[in-house]
Amino acid sequence: MISPILEARNLCKSYDEGRIEALRGVDLSIAAGEYVAISGPSGSGKSTLLQLLGGLDTPTSGQVFFSNQPLGAAIDLDDYRAHQVGFVFQAFYLLPTLSALENVQVPMLALSRDAGNRAHRAGALLREMGLEDRLHRYPNELSAGERQRVAIARSLANHPSILLADEPTGNLDSVNSARIMEMLIGIQQKRGMTLIVVTHENEIAHSAPRHIRMRDGLRVGGDESRLES
Amino acid sequence: MAAQLSFTGFAWKNLWRRRLRTLLTLGGIAMAIGAFVGLVGFSRSFEHEWLRMYLSSGTDIAVVQQTFLNTSMDESAGVKLKALPVVAQATPMILNLMDLTPEVNALAYGWKADSYEFDSLQLVSGRRFRDGQPEVMLGDLLAGNLHKNAGDTLEIQGSPFTVAGVYHGGSALEAGAVILPIDQMQQLGGLQGKVTAFHVRLRPPPPGEAPDRYLKRAQAEIEAALPGLRAVPAAERASNNQLVLLAHAAAWGTSSIAMLIGILGIANTMAMSVFERTREIGILRALGWKRWRILLLIQTEAAVLGLAGGILGIAVGCGALRLLAALPQTASIVSASFPVLLLFEALGIAVLAGLAAGAVPAWRGAHLSPVEALRHD
């Protein structure tokens, strides 16, 4: 059996003193280097699941394991997000006062003391995203697609092992959507990273090697066969 | 190629994005620090001038009855004082603050014409006054403010006095003062036979006796010979007289209020800034920034505000101090020089004020949940 890089056991998350149950006991195992799409209607709990897998939030009950180590107990969540996880969000979440080059350096401020290395790596990542002529542009000077590419470059800054994308194409037109997904899959394959994409677009969900469906806080589909073999 | 992003550069960009608010906050803290530098500098310069005056005249001890502002000591005490073996010279004096014109106030000293305290003054024009005559001597700063020269007449409290001479004194308290014969001061104030203090020059300490011990022994001997009077060392007199203490209290009181307003200004700016940047703080937390780093970022911004405001404030305060030293109303009691230590104190206070003001917003920002912060509009 392949040891999972991420595992969720009986994951529950409720809000408003238990009145809203976003997740109601989700079990999940994801292998290193796997590309998984999670889909479902609004309110199905897919984004909440991604947030718990990414250490952005803690479950009400249940546990997330990274390489068999419980998050929040054996592994500090801040360290986990800084070292192991890269996030790509629907709304890009770039810092408006910083240029593209500076935005990509922000995660590295937490880990690297060498300003020259930080800037050099940020430049290399942006060039990899095809943004060599946009290094010094500010977010409001970039197109939506370019902004998402900056966000992808930023997510890779600290060499994470897992890339988590929450509706990465939600704010993009079809051409840019296709390009961003191509880019994410290319990164996952080239670097051997684990890629988890939350999406409501069937085309993206169905094209993923593994597809997990969510509804009302529960898994309603998916294929665990690779982990169980 | 690349613009390198540093932690402090990031903090500065956060401040600079809201230029107007940052500049207004800087203005607030600059005014507060300016008030501190101006007022505390004023009071310290006042104290410093007293010390300079005592040191330049060679006064070792001042003998007073109760307080420095009390002209109630019997002048006859001088006979006993001068007879003491430790006393080389003792001269009576009266101190008062007088309105010479509606615009010009000046310290007024009543001295004897043969007072040793004249030794430290340089006569610029005219001559020394004579006891028993309606004559005065003006410090050069005061003479300039009053546009008076030797030979002119100056009216004091309705009585005409001849300006016998103009002198230059080492301290602003002398250069901006008027000196009258002590008997004339007593007449003006209805204080016949009374003085404010005796200034005493001690004989040199005997071989083998440390100056400090000698000074203490002299104090004890004077107080024993003149029961009810206090013998106060000149340095203590300079820093611990009622005028200086009043100036210190007023300066600290006023500048503390100004500082409080400045701190509230920074606190408001930082609180607004953290509120507006809630989502950005969420992004930083999502990118793996620890709570302490968020705290450090916000506190760095607050400290930069304090530091920049402090530097501006020092410029404002120094300017105010120079203005006070040039104004006729205050020139007699303040000099434009100020202790360098005060500038470092002001900067330290400004940065600490920034940190104090930023503490609560920083704590709040650092403890935001990443998910809730990202959801913030």
C-alpha cells in the first residue's frame, strides 16, 4: 500500500455553535504526486475540506494527517503552510501594494534570510509562468490570468510538496482557464507535486485522474483504488 | 534585475499606501514630540542656565530661609555668615521676576555693588551701579530687547532708573536680566532689611579633605550657626529650586498630554490599518507567516511611524526652542542650546509611543484566524 501524503479521518467541521455542519465525517487519503479534483455544489463543504487539508483551519472533530503526522499536534500549522503547502485562490489574493516580483517574495520572507536569493527565485518562478515582462507590474496593472499566474508562482516559492487550488479558474475566461489548468497540471507533473483542485466546473473535475464529489458535507464519490493496491 | 523585498520595506509600503493618513499621523506624533522637545528642552535649558550662572560666579552654596521665591530672610544674618571660617565671601541677593514693558519680562536681581558675582560679568558699556542710587545694569540680551544703552533711563514699577551699564553674562539668566542695587530692590518691593538668599563662596578645602566632604561640613556649619536657614549646594539649587521644578512639572505635564494625543493618533491609524488589511493578514497567515511575524510587521509599522514622527518632532521642537530663545518674552530664561541626550530621549519616547499604540492592533491582527481573515470584505 502506498503511504498517503494527506489523510483525513472522520473530518467534521461545524460553525455557529454546531448549527451549521460544513463537513460531517469525511475520510480521505491522497498519495504523494497525485492530482485530485474535488467538486460539488455550493455549500457542499469542498472548500472547507480544502482549508482543513491545507491547515488554514482546524476541524471540529476528526484529524488531518500529513505523512502520517497529525496536523496541529505533531506538526505546527504555520510551519506546515509555510513549508509543505502552496495555495492558489479564486480571488488571487495578491497584495496590492507589492509588484508581481515582490508578491512572490512574500512567502519567502518567512523562511529565507537572503534577500538576493528571494528576489532571484521569485524572478525565476515568474519567468517560468511566462511573466518575464510583468515582473515589476502591480496587481492592478495585470490581467486576471496574469494575476493568477503570479499567484501560482507565489504558491511555489517555498518548494511545497502539495498545491491546493480553490476554484483557480473561477474568475477567468475559458482561454485563461484552460491555460491556468494546463499550467497547474504541468507543474504537478514536472515537480511530482500533489495537486488538489476544488472546482465546480465539470470539465476540470472529470479530466482529473481522480475525482471526489461532495454533497451536504459528505463524500458521495471518488476512487481510493490506488492507495489500497 | 530584481527589486528585493525586505521586511522593513514591506512595512514601509504598507504605511505609504495611505499617504494622507500616514502623513497626518506623522504630523500628530511630530507635534507631540515637538511639544516634548520644546517644553522639556525649555525647562532643562532653564535648569542648565541656573547651573551655569552659579558655576560662572563661583558660588558654592546658597543660604535660604524657606524657598527660593521667598524674600523673607533677615539681611543681618550676613554678619554671622561672613564670620564663619569656611566662608570666603558671602553676598546677599534678591531675586524677582519683573514686567519691564508689556512685552518684556525679565529676571531682576538685587545685588550689592561690591558683590563677587560681578566678577563673572563682562562690562560691555558704561560702569557698575552704585549702592543707594536709582541705577540698574542690563544684560546685553535684555538691553537689545529694550533698545536701551548705558545712560538711558528705564522705568521700573513707576520709578525711573538710569542704565549705568550693559554687561555680558555667560548664561541667558544673566544676559537677559536686570541687576539693581539690593537696597533699591528692597525699596521697590517694600522689603527693607530682607533678602532672598546669601550666595557663598567657600574657602578652598584643607589638604586631605575631599571636596564633597568639605561641602557637607560647610553646609552643616552654616546651618548650625544660622538656625532656621538652609545651606544648599549650588548644583542642587540649580536643579531643585521652585522655578525650575515648576518649569519641569509644566513641561512634563503638557508634553504628556500631547504624547497621549499622539499615541491615540497612532493607535487609531494602526487599528484602521489592521481592520482594512484583515484579508491581507489572512493571506500572509495562509502563506505560512506565524503570528509573531504578523505582530512584528504591524509593530514595525507603528515603530516606523513613531520614529519618523519623532525625527519630525525634534525638528519642530528645536525650531520652537530657538524661537523661544529669540522672543523678548522668554529670551531671558532660555537658551537655544539643548542637551543631545534630550534628542535621544525624544526619539526613544516616540518609538515606544509607536509600539505602545500599535500593541493592541498588532495583537488583534496576529490572532486573526486565516480563514476568517480571508473571508473578510
